[in-house]
Amino acid sequence: MSEVRTEEMVLNMGPQHPSTHGVFRVELVTDGEIVTETRPHIGYLHRCFEKHAEHLQYTGIIPFTDRLDYLSGMNQNFGFVLAVEKLLGSEIPERAEYIRVIMAELNRIASHLMMIGHMGTDAGAITPVLYGFRDREYILDLFEEVSGARLLYNYYRVGGVIADLTPGFVEKTRKYLDYLERVLNEFDQLLSENKIFRGRTVGVGVLPPKVAVDYAVTGPNLRACGVNWDLRRDEPYSIYPRFKFDVVVGREGPGVVGDSWNRYWVRVQEIRESAKIVRQALDGLPEGDFIKAPKSIRPPKGSEVYHRTETPRGELGYYVISDGTPTPVRVKVRSPGFVHISAIPAFCTNMMVADLVMAMGTLDFVMGEVDR
Amino acid sequence: MEPKEIHERLSAKFGGKILQSVLEAVDPYVVIETSAIADVCGYLKEDPELACDTLMCLSGVDTKEKLQIVYHIYSMSRRHRVVLKVETTREGEPSVPTVSHVWGTANFHEREAYDMFGFRFEGHPDLRRILCPDDWEGYPLRKDYKYPDFYRDIDNRQVDTRDV
Amino acid sequence: MREWGRSLAQTMHAPEWVGQVTLMVIGAVAVFLIMALAALAFVWLERKVAGRIQSRYGPNRAGKFGILQTLADAVKLLLKEDIIPAAADKSLFILAPYIVFVATFAAFVVIPWSSKLYVSDLDVGLLYIAAMGSFVVVGILMAGWASNNKWSLLGAMRGAAQIVSYEIPVALAILTVVVLAGTLNLRMIQEGQSGWFWKWYVFQSPFTFIAFFLYFVGSIAEANRTPFDLPEAEQELTAGFHTEYSGMRWAFFFLAEYGNLLLVSLVAAVLFLGGWNVGIPGVPIPGALVLVAKAVVLVLLQMWLRWTLPRLRVDQVMAVCWKYLMPLAFGTLIGAGAWKMLFPGTA
């Protein structure tokens, strides 16, 4: 019998593919259903944020930051205004600090809800994502109340926030957090405890901590690898040191440390932790001004700062250089997704196509921030 | 470790390769001779007391006089950051040693710096454009960048370019 | 049927073959209508069920409760541009959806709707249905290969492997019933279950009870539905073997899928749940209605599963089949045979 000739097949996953979550392309070298090599290609959503930023005044850049990661606009705003404030050395009213933390954490919950839902979709269960949308909706309603927008909030300002909380916001948020606890249990039943879902995620796409640190993987993805690291605690900014919360770390349990299951599980638990922070912030919310705008936003000539914050996706760094004019010389965004995608070839090899979908899905990148 | 101490260590180890050490800044930084950057980074990572295990960010900067690359480095075990800068001329595609073998994450960051500023990272395994299309001309984040009038027969002329 | 044809020819004063052909056409049209209407209804039902499960409304614009939604969609699909990829193998590409459709369609012919209402009373009806089920594979492979799309090919390969594998436990589960009934004729099988509902084969012995679940799981896999919808796994393969299909050709796949949904449920009802028998003697409900009601319950069950469960991975699907279902199916078959020998009175 003559030998059957086999060869590897190069597959293009994306730029339009249901599981690349945006316009992202991975070249797969496959041997049957097994992926032997991955080569990510990005840039399909490049919108020249950094070039735009060089033409805009500081306040004008804030709405652009929303568009970086459109699932957590508040956190993107937060990072940028903090960087500018650090350059200016400005003080922020107490109330504004609390409002900022509340918004950032609510947005983290919203973003994680989306991620958990999409995990279900990636695994083939279409229902959880709709539950995610349903529960995120209440947060969007709250955001709409305070900022007027549902997705791109443009809410933070240098020196505070643009508007005070609306009457009844605190009560509504409390009510929502009570509701959230209940629905999280629903998610647990649908996905976390589902045997098929566990079969699809446990031990899939294991990212070793060493590789994760080498590739500067951050945020929940890093914590899922068992690295106890959270910028909110380890490089505190704003008023995070005042709040008590646990840093959730991936563990051996149903899953293996660093696998898709833990990346999923860390996020589920982080929702609970964020809810804790929001509750504490609501309790401690002081009266007072919500903004103390500086007279002019002109950081000193030649000053520069790299400021990083913990967004739902990981470390978001803004590198801002000023030349003393109202427009920055350079704004570089170090987005977590960009870095996470660069790690894909390092650990997504020798797995089934279906596993690759899970491994990439759990990295939870948003192409907006990857391509900027 | 305090920035001052780190800078002193670097000076002691690399001597003349350290061109400038700035401590009075929001983020203190060291300016390194371009050719030595890979060695310095390797040292920062391997030295057990510096132990800079992650590269937070690698950014290209155009200061109009020259081009810079800024390395924001962090040690998760020792909890200190180091900021390194190298400076190159603006002519052509300045050559800079790669650090992608030191930190895996530098791979994409360097590709982006190449894409936006045209640094030629010597020894980089896969130096291609990353955000712009492969056939893009020029380096968009340079201050003297001229917006193209056409790209693949797409007319861009009506766009207001607003000279800086 | 032959008799009917003869009498029909006599009343029309025409040669016998005219009557036969007329009857065949009538039968075919009837089956097609049943299948098409069922597909329309099930697509609507599925969307409603999905809506309720996902805490939303589902279609509610076209007609009352959105009942005309599928019809509107069908019209849209008819009017859509028919795209054949330039690099596709044109003849195979065009043929594939029809094969898939015809295989499902043909299987409907032997379904006896009641003791008198049937199109064909085939003595080897069960064998015929199993054969037609396998025939779908040919169409799926053809579609995947002819599309000249790598994702389609992967989907087709998965589909072929999966359907061929799951044939076996399904066939063994069917055989379990055949052992009890002693016939392959679907009508006779149903007649064997008349009387009280404990006469239904599912309750006849513990082994048939297991066989029912084996058949149900296997048939979900054969119908390519979640959690076994790998050939079209959206998140992995875009749409699997029918990625490149659009408009009416795609609609044929769709029609076949929902036809298949009804088919496997009907067969399950016939084999295990007493078919047209109400289960309580003396209750005058038309047999066809009873059968369809049972099938619809099973269909709803499949929908419920689809909108709740995630999808298995290829190797897991294969493992479920070869490691768990197969040995179980063999055990069931042997057990059912032994049961019949030990307790000949029960069945």
C-alpha cells in the first residue's frame, strides 16, 4: 500500500470569525483538527488613537480613551485622568475619588459579565451571554443616569468627574448589587458547575506563570496563573487602599492553575470582590464637590509619566509626555489586550481548534484596545 | 530598591554606556547608549537583586530633535521600576538592538515601534508592520510624517491634516 | 397501497400505472408538506423557546406571536442572491443540499401516522430509516468538500465522523426494540405496544429504558444539535459545512435539520413511547395526533437541551460514543435478549 500523503493546512481564523471577538486574525497551522502553530495578526481596528492624541488637548483626549476598550470605558477614562493628574500634581475632592472608584468597579462588573457570557458562547452555550447582557443592562442604566451615555461615557475629568451622582443612585446601586449576587449563582449553575463546560475548559490552554510574566500578561489572566498580583493592591492608586477586598488567584480545584477554567473562575470571583468594593464605597461616600478643575491643564515642560491602572482586562498604562502646552507630545497606551495577544503563540500550540477558541476567549481581549 | 541605587548600580556596571541619569522627575530615568541597551536589559533581568522580570511598556517617542525609545521596566518580586531611554537620530531607519530575547512581550512592542517610528531592531525575529498594513509608507507617529494623499487608490486628500 | 392504486385507476378509467403514479405523487407531496410545515413550525417554536429560556421575547412582529416570522424568513431566503463560490466544485456544491434534504425527506415515507394512515408500509422500515440517516453523511461531506473552504471541510469531516460513529449506538438501541417486537415494520412495532402505557417498549424492561436514552442521545448527535452540533459549531468553524451556502440552498440544509429533528422524535415515539397508542385503552384520540404530540414533546426536550448546554469537543464527542454509549448499547441489547428469554410473557 502506498503511503497516504498528508500535509499541514494553514487556516485563517478571522478577520471575521465568530470567536475572535472583533476583527482579529490568527493564522493557524493545523494538522487535522490539531493546531500546531498560531500566528496572530492585528491592526484591523487601528484608529490612530496615539496620533489623534498628539493633536488634541488633554480633556479632548478623554472621550477617545472610551473607545479604546469600549466594554470598560470608565476604567479607560480613569487611567488617563490619573496619569494627567500625576503630571499636574493636582488634588481631587474626596467625593470625586469615591465616585470614580464606584464607577470603575461597576464597569469592571459589567465587563466581566460580558466576558463570562461570551465564555459560554465560545463553548457553544448561547444562553449565558444573554444573561450577561441582561444583568449588564442595569449597570448601563446607572451609567446612563450619571453620564448620559451607555457605552462611551466620557465621565471622568482631570480633577474629578463631570457630574455628580443623581438622586437615588446609591439606593439603586445597592439594590442592583443584591440582585447581582443572586444571578451570579445562576451563572454558576449554568456554566461553572456544568460538566460539559468544565470538560471544555479544565486543563485547556494552560499558561505557565513564567511565560505569563515573560510576556507581561496582567490582570485576571495573570492571577489565573497563580500569580498574586493586583495593581489596586500592589501599586495602589486613587483610594483603593481604603477598601477591603481579596485578590482572587487561580487555584487547583476543578481546574489546573493557569488554564481556561481558572481564567473564567477568577473573573466570576472578581465580580463578587468588585461588588464588595462598591458597597464599601457607597457606605463611605462623603458629601462635597465632585470636581476641582485645575485652572489650565498644562503639565510642566518636559514632564512625563507612565501610569498604570488595573482595568478589567489587566494593566492599562498611559505614557504621557508634556511640553508645557495644552496638548501632549506623546500619549502611548500600553493596552493589556495587545500584550495578551502577543502571548498567544507562546502557549496556544498543540491543541484542538475548539480548545484554541476557549483559550483565546478566556484571554478576554477587546480589539479596540489592542489596535487603538 | 530606590531609583538612585539602581542608577548607581547601572553606572558601576556599564560606566560610560550610561549617558545620563535623571532623578528629579515623576519617573526617574536613565539614558543609555543605544548599542548597550540589550546588555543593560539583560543585566537588569538576570541580576538577582534587580530582578526586573517584566517589561511594562516600550514606547517610541519623537522629540523633534531626535527619536527615543523608552523602556518601562518593572520587577514584580522586588517591586521597583526602572525607566531606560535610548536616543537615535531621525534619519532613515535607526538601528537599535532588540530586547525581544530578554522579554517575550518586547516582540510586539518593538514591532509597533518599528511600525510607527521606523526603528530597525537588530536581531528581532519577525520585524514587520503590526498595526498599519504591510504596504504602508512612512512612519505615522513621527512628527514630520506627511499624510499620504492616496492609499491603494483611496483618495485621502480632503482630510484636514492640521500641521502640528 | 397497490390495491388503492388499482382502485383509483379503475375509478379514473385509466391504466393501472396511472393510478399508482398519481398515488405516489400524492404521497410525496403530503410528506413534503408535513416536513415543510413541521420545519416552519419548529423554527418558530425553537425561536420562541430560545427566547423564553434566554429571558427575551423571541419573534413577535410578524403576525400574532410572530407566528409568520419563519414564513417571512423563507420568503427572504427565496429572494436572496444565490452565491456559488468561484473556487467551488460547482456540480457537487449544487447537489449537496438536495442529498441532505432528500435523505431526510425519504425517511418520512415509512412513518406510519396511524394504523391506517401511512405512505409506505415497508417490512424493513427501521432498516430503511437507519440507511437514510447515514445517507445524510454523503451530502454533508459533499457540501464541505465542494465549498472549497477549509472551515467547511473541517465541519464536514467532523460531521462524517460523528454521524457514522453514532449510527452504531443508535442502531443497537433500535435493535433492542426489534428483539422485543420481532419485526422491522414500524406499523407492527406500534401495534405491539397497544393497550395500557406499561406495554410501551420503554417500560418493558430496564434495558429498553436505557435503550431509549441511548437512542435519544444518539439521535441528537445524528441530527447535529447541541451539545453535539460540532459540524456547524459556530464559534469554531463559523458555520461548518454550510458556511458557503446562502439563500435557498442554505434553506434546504435548514429544512433538513428541522425535518430531521421531527424525524428522530417520531421514531423515538414510535419505537419506545407507544407511537399512536394513547396508553389508556378506550380513549378516543386520533392516532396521528397522539404520535405527533409525543414527538413534539421530544422536540421540545431537544430544544431545551440546545439552549442550555455548551458544546462538547470533537474528541469528547467521540469518547462519549465509543467509550460509553457503545458498550452500554451492546450491554442493553444482550440484556434485552436475555430478558425476553427469561420472561417471555412480558414482551
